[in-house]
Amino acid sequence: MKRQEIEEKVKDFLIEEIEIDEDLIKNEASLQKDLGIDSLDFVDIVVLVERNFGFKIKPEEMAGVDTLEKFYDYIEKKINN
């Protein structure tokens, strides 16, 4: 899967499912500070990633993933390995 497809899918579910304002979705956006993603939202994101990309997020692998760009990198690495 290409990076652009990953970014589009993530952007779509952040807007539709997590109800994040589209204007806030930028690569450098902090998941917590800028996008306001909390622990309950993260549970939903885990389910959405599994549904859209076919793998489960392991919390220990998410250490240091604090921006949207790093989240895209994480997904890209998982599905292309």
C-alpha cells in the first residue's frame, strides 16, 4: 500500500469516526495536543486500524509515536514488512 493511500484512510477515519476537524489534520500535528486524541479515542483508533489495515496495534510499539506523521510511518512500516 502506498503512503498516500495510508494517509487518506487515516484522515478519513479521523474525520468520520473520531470527529476531528479536517483543518487540524496536518503531518506535524501532535496526536494529543493538536488533535485532542485521548485514551478512549485511541481505543477506537486501534479498532479502525485493524479494520482498515489488517493488523493490531501493540501499545509498546507506539512509544514515541506522538505526531500524525509518525503514526503514518508506523502504519506504513507494519503493512509493508
